[in-house]
Amino acid sequence: MPRILLVNLLAFGGGFSIMSLELLGGRILAPWFGSSIYVWGSIITVFMLALAAGYLIGGTLSLRSPTLGKFGALFVIGALILYPTVLLAEPTMQWVFARIEDPRYGSLAASLALFVAPTVVLGSISPYAVRLLVRSREESGRVAGTLYFVSTLGSALGTLGTSFYFVLWFEVDTIVTTLAAMLLAMGLVAAAVGRFDDNAA
Amino acid sequence: MLRRVPLAFAVLLGVAMCADAAAEVIHRERSLYQTILITKTDRRLCMQFSVRAKRRSQSCMDVRDPQRLLFTYTRMTMAALLVKPDPARVLIAGLGGGTLPTALAELLPDVHIDVVEIDPAVYAAAQQYFGFAASDRVKVHVGDARVFVKRAGARGESYDIVILDAFGGDYIPEHLMTAEFLEESRALLGPDAVLAANTFATSGLYDHESETYRAVFGMFFNFRLLESDNRVVIAMNGPPPPKRVLRANAAAWAKRLRPYGVPIKEYPDRLSLAIDWDTAKRPLTDQYAPANLLQGD
């Protein structure tokens, strides 16, 4: 039971981080590429592509003796990849800005450079979580449905919280850093619990 | 008291309805960024942006006297000439109906004007309904002002007057209000050049915005008139010129500005260096720019 709760909680956190980051993406790109509709087009395209790749990778990883500890490792990796975004955003965008004149392709290139890696990792969470919780074929649909529900609820809350409140209270970098810290903490908790649980199972 | 309120409302509603009934919508278009309405009365042609239900006129033209600048804030923007009376290069962010670039091009026969407008539909409507025409001297660049300013800075360009007037409808482009954007705009200013920004005087944003300008420019002229909800920030690279210089420039410009309805001689005394805002409020930056959320405070 705590295992089910924990995995769902982590799926929630993953969904939350993805959408919070996506919204902040608009803020991060605006100083260099503006806030025209195509900037949002670039961001959403890149997030969708990265999530798609993440789903494939997460599914493949789940084939190799899945454990809660490895699940936690995904979060830790996600956090470690996300945090440098804060440090590398400015030089990356400056580099792209100097080379690509058209802000459509500039924003697309910058989004690819900044957001693909963390979003691929965060995308791999959901299918892996499904594998951890499914025990029988009969309940597989319900388990997957519940996880989608929880992670999408997290996404909704991440979107709302970020756009309504976080940007009013905190700086963009602070929010991204906090997301990374949150992912790291979740990953470490999963790994710690996994040390007992995976061995017991 | 209770009886009076509905009465006042009824009167207001009646006035609003009369004003609306008289104006005919001759063009309505949903562009990428807003809904553009061109309205016409027998005297006035207006461009309005309606992002939500509320309409706000962006640009109006007196059909019988097209030179006359009908909006107080447009006239106030001309105060930039008090600081820089002989500009050779002007940058304007935000085209609207094009009344400002048209007036400046007429007033300054040798001036080169770059106008940045994000919405191609606004540019098209300005040409079609307001007789706005780009030329060798007046160039329109369709795109985001932030990107244009950054690129112009990278090319090492400079302007004598930079006018920020990109605040359309109800929504504020937040990346055009930050200290970083003002730094980039300031970098475009030549030695004795001036930046004039049409901004808000009444919303919860006033303090934050004022602090942002102060962080970037130090002292600046705050230009407010009772008749307008707008204020115009007049900021420069160096120290603000003394009042006698402003008055001398006003006197030199007064006659030429008369056909445009700009009472420029009244302006020098209205330019204030006083700090009339809460300096504890946080300046807006690229990291912290919730301008639209703060507006309602």
C-alpha cells in the first residue's frame, strides 16, 4: 500500500514539474525570441516530442527488472539535468540568437537545446510507474488509468500554480531550482524506500 | 444614496450607449494577437483592440483634420522633443494607426524612423484606413520589439529618440516592461538621446514600473496630466536637462506643433523629477515580471 501511494505521489510530482517547466519556458525564451504565438508553438512542439521519446524510453527501461530504486534514479537524473538549465539558459540562447535570425527557428532551436533532455527523463516516469504497480493483466488498465489521472492532475496543478502564483512570488530561476530540488528529494525518498521494499519483494 | 447610484449608472450607460451608437464598426478582424476594430463616426476614425469585452481605442484620427493628434498621451509623447529637439533617427515600438510616425515624419523632413509592430494585421489596417505609408524614411518592421531592440543593439545602432508605445488592449507584453529590456533600449540611445514611454498612471503596476525605470535610468521625468490615465516617462542617458533648456526647446517647437494640437509650451512645467511612488516595490526583471498579475493590485 505505501508503495502504491509513493509511486502515485511521484507520478504526480513528475506531471507537476513538466507543466511548470513548460510554462516557465515561455518566460525564459521571451527576452530573446519575443512572446509571439510561434514561440509558444516551439515550446509545445518540443515538449510533446520530448515526452513522446520519454514514453518510449520509460517503457523500454521498465522491461529490465524494474525496481523502486531505479524509478527513484529517474527522478534524480531528471533533477540533475534540469538544474543546469538555470545556468546554461542565457549563454545557450545568446548562442542561438547570434546564429539564427528568424525568431521562429531561433525559439525552436533554443527550446530543443534547453528542454529536451529534462523532459525526456520526466516523460519516462509514467510508463515506468505503470510497470511498478501492475500485478495482473486484469488490473493493468485501471492502474494505468489511475496513474494518468494522478500525473495529469499534477500537470494541471503545476500549470495553475506556476501561472497564477509562483511567478508572482518568485523569480523564474528560483522556481526551476525548486522543481529540481523537489525531483531530487522525491527520487531519494523512492530510492531509500526501495532499498527495503525492493529487497523484501 | 442607494437611489442615486442606479441613477448615475443609468446616465453613464446612456452616455456610453450614445457614444457607441454613433460609432459604426467598418472593419472587424481577429488577428493573431487581438481583435482589431475600425470604427467611424462622422468626425473620427478609430482603431480599437478588444482583447476581452472591454474596448480601448489605440489610435484615432480626425477625418476633417487628420494632422491633429486626438489622444492626450500621443501629444504627451511629443515631449521627447523637449529633450532632443533635432532627432535624426527615431525608433517607435508599436504602430497602431501610425499617427505618431506620420506626424514625426512630417515635422522632421530628414528624420529616419523605424517602427516595430508585432501584428501584421495592425500594419495592414493602418495602411488601409489611416493612410499610413511606409517610405524610405519610415520603415516598418513586423516583429517583436524585444527581438528588434536586441538585434539593433548587437549591430551597434543608435537612436536619438526611442518611443515605447507597445501596450495594446488589456494585456501587457511583460517582456517589454523589464529592467533588462529598458537596459537594452537604453543601450540604443545616443549621447544626448531620450526615451519616451507611454505607460500607466493608475494601476497597481505604477510603483513597480516606476522603480524599474529608476533602477535603469536613475532620475527620469515623470509626465502626467490630469486629463489622462496615462503617464509618459521621459528618460535619458545622462542627467536631465534643466528647465530653461526644456522651455527654450518648447518655444522653438510651439509653432510647428500647433497644427497637431500639441500645447508643448505647457509641458516643461509638468515634467517632474519627484518620486511619487512606493520605492519599496520590486522592480520588474526578466526573472520577475508578473506585470499583468500586478496590474490589478
